Amino acid sequence: MSESPAKLQIALVGAHSDGFVKALQADSFNVEQRDTIPNPETRSTGVAALALAGGDYTLSKGDIDSLLHAKTVLALFRPTPTLLEIIHEATNTPIDIPSLELADDLPLLVYIANGVVHITPNNVPNEAKILELVQGALEKDGKAPPDESYSVSTVAVGPHEQAVLSISRAVFAAQSLKAFVSNLDPPIGVIGFKKGTLDNTTRISITWLAWRRDGQYGVQTTDPSYIQKYDLNWYTDYYSYATGTDCRGKTASEFTNAGGVVYTLAIDRGSLRRSSDGAPRFLGPTSGYCGYYFVDCLRTGNHSGSSMRMLSYQPRGLDSQNGTTYNYSIDFQQDMQMFNNNGNSTYTFKAQYSNSFGLDRFQQHQMQDSAGVDFSVDYKDYYDHWADPGFNTQTWWNPGVYEKVNREGWEHWIVREYLPADNVPINGLTLFSSSVGKHTLTSKNYAAFRAFKSNAWRASSDDSTTHFQVTGISSSNGSGWSRTLDLTWSL
């Protein structure tokens, strides 16, 4: 008989809600409620996470350093501006922690994975849109259903679920995340380098049903057997290099006039995947009558404010194709003219990063403007989402995601059950330049989810002619999450 896995230890300091505690316990955390902050150097057992609430408790730079290097995830609810300044100073990341917008009921997470400080402000989607129903007619006699109006819901997730989910992910990453292949860290003693990772992670729960089992179109549900769940795990690694002159203590004009340039590398990685605890993809009264929901587009990217300039991005296009697998590569290298020996000697650092990846029945495209680029991963097999995002041609159904069968004495179309697993990868690299100072980057994401209905299934969305149909919902963060980069170095 196999032993059950050991529970993760989380220490709670300050006032936490009963709902949060119960959610932790349901997620297999061993909850330890304390009046003081645990000292990792004196404990016999480690703490996987420390949840600190309110302004009555604080952490010193030494506390932060000890906890992070003990692989403890800091989960900070309603942190004070003073604590945020201390964390920013202690971690020395280019992410300006005090400027992050934080929700009152969600924690800011800080942890180290593979020597890099990760910051998770706990994002949630702030916009959801029901996509227009697209119909394709195949003649068959039938009585039209009465006209009805339909209400829709948004994409939402409860704060306790989001908080516990993000803490669990951070603990896993802190304890087991493997490093990618790169040479991006100059040697110790080189002046003008900062690095840090911003975690854009969230649970997406779709409570709007395109079709219910009884054939009703456009309804909201609280039934977990219907709710489709997805996890966005999107990480942006920032590597900043001050080059050309000693950057310490200089204003932007002084640095620029002396020939200085700061290069910031933004590396995007991660995935959008179907959650294991969500409802299955296929619903309907008979197998093949409804395919429910399917990710066919995911866009992620970074765009700069006016004080930064985008210089380049990768991948630039398709490398090769093997059947329905599309192959891409990122191969970045650049000499960074930096300084060491307390600024008295020049040092040339060759920054390098490589990544090759393949997409099964998806293609990656770039959507560029003067400020940045979105990397768009679009489905391409039974139909081509990039070429026909509005489903304006017949390719999505003729034959598309449908196959013709003979059931109940007549030929009709059913939804193919062989669609790709919902695990859409994120890969991209963008290079920006600026002077020293504080600069704004905007992180944007958009995802489209589709539901398909067989023309053999009579639903309330049909008119006098039976249809096979596609509809869906999109999730995005609207105009994006604004991030401030602190690219300053003191004497």
C-alpha cells in the first residue's frame, strides 16, 4: 500500500479568513497558525509558505533573505508600502514591487526558483466576452423553437481558489522548477545588472454554457460537472544590462549623454492548459453532439511605454514543418559592454539564450506595433484560426471539426473527438532599450475558447433549419497589466 504524499507546511501569521484556511486544508496544506514569524534557521522542519496578513507584522531584509533561500514562498496579504519597499530592496529585481497593483483579498507572492526571484501579483482576467454564434445550415425539416433572450456570465474565479492555487504553484516552482538553457547572468562583481521573473498566473473558470444537456443555449451554471477550467501559467523573465558607462548614481540624461544604454530582455514562457479538476470537454445527449470548450487561440506579449524602445523579437517565423508539427527557434546573443572592478575596468559580457520548440497543430504568429509584440499561437488543422478568426468561410465545418456519420436513419455531422489536448505553450523573446530610470511595460493576454454543436442535436439556438454551430467565449486582461521596471543603480 503506497503512502499518501506529505502535506505542505504553511505558516499563517495575522488575521486570515476561515474560507482561506479551509481552502488551504482542502488543497492538502498543513496549516500552522502562529503569532510570530518562523525562523528557518532554528526550525527542525521547513515551511513551504508563509502567509502574512496586515500591517501589524513586518519582515527585515535578513528575514526575507533567510526565508527565500530556505525555499519558503512569501504570501503577503495587504502588505504595507514600507514592507514592499523592504522586499524590493532585498530582492534587487528590475520589477518595481512597490508600484504593483494588488487586490485586497489576494496575496502578493515572492519566492526564488533556480536563483531567480519570482514576483506574483495574482492577476485575474478582467474582461470576458461572449463570441457571436456562427451557424452553418444543413437542410432538415424541423419546428423552430420560440424566440428567447439569453443572459451571459463572465469568466470568474473565487479569491480563495485563486489564492491557494497560486500559492501551490509557487511552492512547486520553488522546490522543483528546472532551469532553462541560457547564459544571461554576468559574473559577480559586474556593475549594472538586474534580473527577476513576473508570474502572470490565474485560474480561468467558464461558467457560461453555450449548450446545456437539455439543449438550452446560453445559460449560466454553478454545477462543477459543467464548468470548464483552465490554468494560465505565463512567466516573463526580465534581464536588464546597463552598458556603455558606469550607471551608478546617474540621472537619465547623464547616463545617456555619457553613451549609456540599458538593454532589457523579456523572455516569455509557460502555457495555458485545461485544469485537471474541471469538467470534461464533451457534453451533449450523445457522444459527438457537442464539443465543449476548445482553446484555439492564445496571445501574450509585452509593450513598452514612451521611455523604452523595442529593438527586436524572436521567433521571427516558422523554421520547418513536419506533418502537422510546426517548429520554431529562439537564438539570441549580444555583447554587453559593462564594467567591473568598482567601475574601473570594462567588461564585455556575451548574453545568450536559446530555445527550440514544436507546436502540434498550432502555428505561432507575431502581432507587432511600434511599442512591442504579441505572440499569437493559433490552431491550424481542421480549420486555420489565424486565416479565418471570424469563421467566415466554410473551412471550419466543411468538413472542419465535423465528420459525417449515419445515425437515426439520416446523414449528419458530429463533432470530432480527436482535437488537440488543451495545453497551448507560450514562447517568446523581446529586446527593449532605454536609459536608466523607471519605465513602464504592459503585459497583455487574450485567449479564445470554442464550443461546437452537431446539426443532429436540436437546441434552442436553432431556427427553422437545423444547424451545426460554433460559439465561444474570450478571456483577456483588457488593455493589459501595467508594470514598472526599476532600472536604477545606486552608488
